[in-house]
Amino acid sequence: MTLCACGELTYTSAGQCSRCEALTTLDLATGASKQEIKSAYRMLVQYWNPDQYPAGSLLRTTAEEKLETINEAYALLSSRPAGKQTMRSALRAADRETQRKARQGWADTERRKGWKPKENQLGKNGLSQSATFLVTAFVIVVCLAALGIMLMRPMDAMLSNNPLTSSVYYDLKLSIQERVENAAGGIHGNFGSKLKSWLNFPSASAMPIDPELAKQDEAILSSEIMPHFKGAKPQPFITAGLSQNAVIRLQGVPTSATTDKLVYPDAELYFDKGKLTGWKIDRGAALHIKLQPVAPSSLKLKTFSLGSTKDDVLLVQGTPSLYSASTFGYDGSEVYFLNDRVVGWKNDPASVHLHVNAR
């Protein structure tokens, strides 16, 4: 049994009452008004309308499940308006006041006996010992957080791009994200909304949905399921040809977006006529992206040469970090194409080695 951020008792493991959970589902803060709830509900119902997806598709099933959750949340909020201060919160406030008066009475008694509180001894730098300790602790926490981020990014990229670990790791990340989102949703005021945006949670801010692009996304995602452990959840990867909506649903909300570009930390994705046509990804970027050969091949190529196809290069080198119609980049090394055939390359010895047969 815990106390929700709104002051009500809750028995859920997430630490939120049913009303706050419903507000989180509608992407609203705890103190949202009736008008804000109604507006958010209308926008989400329109956004997750299953009729805009092909019957029997993965996207339609996901939209139906999401819409059912949204309807349940709105029904609860409509039947249960926000109440005033609960009995529990009132008792807690009274208990704090009693403790304050008790401490004040003790201090008055000691002063009458001649006791005086000791003043903090200032150091040479003019800071009190407690302030010095707090500053030191803050610096240590910041340094540890920065070190953790530096170590986690390459590890995240390695686990995400490894076919043996990607499915299990993807499920773990979704579970952690859901717990953090629930915790952020219970914070009062605008700070909770800002925290959720800083944590890069997906919201209903994607681009308008084109039914034709949605059909193409479904076809591409169905063919891009990676191998996974038995019983594990299959993970679709971002790949060429997907729409902006599909990319946002797979990767989350970008730091910035235009009609022809999405920007994520250490990565940029480029679009033409609504489809993903290129990208530039720095080393360590946590992006679930995969470019596979167009035509399946049983050949086990070890090198490529002049005249090789793009599929040959992908079989030898894997997914490029720089991708366009005329160039595959692998960190500092690059392969150049003309009419989808290799016409040259630049092999950077300090970067990823290109397995080239110069002939």
C-alpha cells in the first residue's frame, strides 16, 4: 500500500491510483481539467483509429488495443472527477504540524536552560562543511552519470544490433521504459510533462497518416522481422522505405522533425516523398536500424569488387552507418555506386576495414 502523488492511497505496484493511471494513458498531468481531458481523448481516438490500417495487419491490431485502453481511461475519468484533499493527506499534514510544534517547544525549553545552537564553522573557501559536502556529492553524481552514459551507448548499440540478443534486450528496454513513464506521469504540474518529453517517450505527435504508406509499412515490417529466441517477441527494425510514422513508432519521438528529416541523438534519417531514403548514424547511436539485401542469396561472399551489386556489399559489410542512393559509409570508409553497381571505394585504415577484392 502506497500513497499516490495526488494524495490517494493505492495498492498497485506502479504507485499510482486508478485516476492518475488513466491521466497517464491520455498523456495528461495530474491536475488536468475536464476540457483538457476531453480534448486529449478526441485527439487520441482520431489518431489511433484502426480503420486507417489494413484488416488483419499488425498495425491495426496494435491500434485496436491502444484505442480500447484509451476508452477505458476516459470512461473512468468521466465517472470519477478529481476530489478534494483526502483523509490520508489531511492526517499527514496534521502529523507534520504536530512534529514541528514539538521540535519548536523542545528548542524553547533548551534555550531557557542556556543552550545555544552551534554556528557552522566556515572553511577557508567561505563554504560551510555541509555545503561543501553537498557540492562534492553533486559533482560525483554528475561524473558517474556521464560515465554511465558513455559506457551504455556502445553497449546498447551492440545488444540492439546482435541478432542473438536483440529480441530479449528490446523487451527489457520496453519494460524499463514503461516503469519510468508511470513514475514520471505521477509528478504534479508541468514538470511531469517536461520530464516525460526529456525521457523521449512516444506521444501523439507523429505525422499525418497516409493509408497507402501504412500498407507499405506493414509489408516492409513483415519482411524485416529478425531471427529471435523461441518464445521471444520478434523485433522489427527501421529500414529503407518506411514512412515517418512507422519510424517514430519503432524508435520513439525524435529531438526534431521536418517533412524530409528526423533527428535522433547521434543520428539523422532522411525522407523523400514520405519514405526513408537515407541516414547518417554516428558510432554508439542507439538506433534499431537494419538494411538487408533486396534479393535473398545463398552465396557466402567474403569480398566485393568493381561491378558488385549493393546486395553483395551488404552481404560482405553489413548495414552501413551512412546510407544514400550513391554511397554506403562504414564510419570513415565509403563505397560508391552508379546504377546500383560499385564504381569505387575509400578504405580508411583507422576505421572499418572494407573487404575488397581489387582484382
